[in-house]
Amino acid sequence: TQPGWLFVSQVAAFGIRMLFDSHEHSLTHKLLIILRKFDQEGTGTVSKSQFESLLRAALPLDEILYTEEVDSLWAYFPKRDDGDIENSDLVDWILRPSTPLMLTDAGDLAFFDLKSAIHPLFQVYNQNGDGYVCLHEFIEAHGILQIALR
């Protein structure tokens, strides 16, 4: 029976890999569509001013983007001779989990909102709903999560 199980697990692993590859291809396609809006010349590259426009468009209206922040993010990318970056380098960067930008379900770029991402976890720890996590709540919820993750 082992060879059969091995085959099934290999097929399952292949299916999962194909699903992730398909999902990443879909995200890449969506990101390239977004980048085309900022690529007025149709060069397939992004200038620093286009990059800044892209970042500003992803920010909530009440947020400020400082030049130093743009410079810091821009410094990450390899540059072409003309100083621009390739669309593919930007797409690869956006798809990295550590990037501050993300693609929303609606297909827009947005900055990652840590508060929104952790809020459900906070609600699990804040068992009595008072807006605070006391030591007893922390120990109990943490223990439950540790057991669930094993």
C-alpha cells in the first residue's frame, strides 16, 4: 500500500503546487495591469516619480508619504541605465511577504494594515471584551493556540 500512498501524496503535492503557481500568476497579471496605468510611455519600466505616484495612490487619504520613505523603498531596486526599474522587479517585490504593499481582494494596491490583520487575534485574547488583555486571558488564550498549533 505504500507505493499507492506515495503516488497519491505526490499527486496532491503537484496539485497544491499548481494551485499556488496559478494564484501567483493571477496576482502577477493583476499587478502588471495596475502598473500599466502608471506607465504612460509604455516602456515596461517604472520611474521614481511613477513609483511615488503608485505609493501615494495606495495610501489612505489621511496618511502622509515622506520623500525619505520613497527614497528608502526606491533604493531597494536594481536600476537600469536610465534610472528606472523593470516592472518585473516591482512585481516580484510586491509579491514578497515582507513588502509593505499588498494586492487587495478588489485588485487594488494598498499598504498592509497591521492593526486590521491582528485585530481578530486580539479579540481571541480579549475574552471578556473589555478592550484589554489581562495576564489570565493571555495565558489561557496562548495555551489554547499553542495546543492547536501542535
